[in-house]
Amino acid sequence: MRQIQNLKICVLKQYELLLALHVAYLLEFPSEKEKYDFIEIPNIDYARKIKKMINIAECKSLIKYIQNFKDESVSINIAIGLDDCYEINERLMDREYIEKYLGYGTLEQFVILLKEFAQKICWDSFFDENIDFYQKIIDIMDNFPKNLDLTDINRFYGLKDTQYTCVLSVLMNGGFGPKDKEENLYYVRGIGYNEKIKKFEIDEKYLCECMFHEFSHPVVNALVDKYFSGFVHIDDIYKEAILNGLPKTYQNKKVLLYEYFVRANANVLVRKYYPDIIISEWIKNLGFIYLEKLADYIYQNFESYSNYEDFFKKELVDFFNDIRK
């Protein structure tokens, strides 16, 4: 684990076990890979050790749960709600969210099976044996800005006493932004492995912007849901986004709005650390053709409001409705 200002950085034992189960399953059934496109299987000894250690035939009940998860974020939401002994931490576990997307069985039964399996394969010992490997992954974050201050997020969104944790893994790609029941925020990020140079690598500007992106989702999603009826031109903006390359994963009107505002806010927040950062053309080519216009407007106007929700409901909804003009 490492601490950079008020950001805790770690490889999370409970989540790594759940990802390892996904990896072992996909190594056994590679034709299923498309259903689990957030899982990464790097060509490294660590993945080969997992394949050798986990026998899918011995954990069919766990796999049945995984096969029925209705959302890619179920695993991480379960993991952040477990204590070090794989028991449910009622203070942190967001049962309402998990049970909505579990898809099969009960949370209690899944946790019992997971704990039994962790003990059977001696996962804690395996995790400890790979501490040096995990530390190399964590060390990548040394490239983050030394003056990183996540109270920027508190001030921007009007949050209080929020704890920020970055969870890294080489067994996933992309990122998630879950929160626990106490409203603590998590930046869950896959770290890529470059086969040619045999090295983990990152673009620190992109990684930092993605962090603000994921930490923004819980707040932004709730505001979009709350004020969705105010987006009177969403049909036209949605159709235009699809015509301009919007990926299927975002082809939902609320999800499009989540992504628009999260991406714009992340760009605004990261400018403090990388003033020269720009919104890449490839993002605009994913259907977010007005993203730069939205981000610039937020950057220039949000400080005139006491909190982000006031800004959102009094100004941003109307601005977005007219953004095509």
C-alpha cells in the first residue's frame, strides 16, 4: 500500500481473488471472453500461477454466481465490502446495489463460498508471496503529481470527510468508480502490460484524468437521475451521438449523460495538474462531439455557485439542452 497525499493506493486482496476466478474461468473457456471484456490475462508468470492454482472444476458454485452477475462492477462492489477475513463488513457493504445486480443466489451464500475457496487454495499465502510483484504495480503511481490533493473533489462536489482509494490490478482493463455504504470513493484501474518491452506502462496524464472520472461517477450519476426530466432535448443529442460513433455500452440516454458530465468534470479537475491537457479527438469520435464545449463552460462558470448541484440544476441542464446551437 502507498499513500500519496489523501489517496491510498493498493492491490486489494479480495478483489484480486475475484478477478483470479474470472481469469481461471476464461483460460478454461476462452470462447466466453467477449462476455467479460473487462478482464485482462497478461502473458506473465502471475497469470500462469493463477491458472495452475485454480481448478475451475472445484469451484463450480462460485463460477455460477460469476456467470450470473448482471454488471461488471459487482465483483469490486463485493470486494470493498469484505473485511480481511472475507466476512461482510456491514458498515461498508452496499447490499442494495449488489443484490440488484447479483443475478443468482444470495450475497451471504456467495461470501461463504468465496471464503471457503480462499482458504482451500491458500489465497492469503499466495497474495503474500506476490507482494513484491504488487509493489511494482503500485510504484507506477509514483508518476502521479506530487501535489495531488483530492480535497479538490470535495470542494467541487460539496463532499465531506470522503476517503479516496485507488485499487490497481493487472487482471482487468479500463476502470470503475464504485463507492461503499459510507460514501467513500474508489478508483479501480487496470494496469496494462506491454508485451514488446516486457514492462507495465501508463500515461500519467490519462491515468490522473481517469481517476477524476471514476471519482465523479457516484455524484454525477445521482444528479443526472434526479434531474433527468429536465433534459428536454436528450433524444436529439442521443441520436446524434449514435450517428457519430457512440459505443453500444453507452447507448442509453442516462448513460450518455453520465459520461458527458463525468468526462467534462474530469477534464476540469485535472487541469490544475496538467494545464496543457486537451480533450482527445478519439473521445469526440466516440460520439461526445460537444464535450470540449461542455468542459470549457464548466471550467469558466462553476466557481460562481456554492455547490455543484446548484450549478447543475440552475445552469448546466439548460446549457446542455442548447449545446447543439
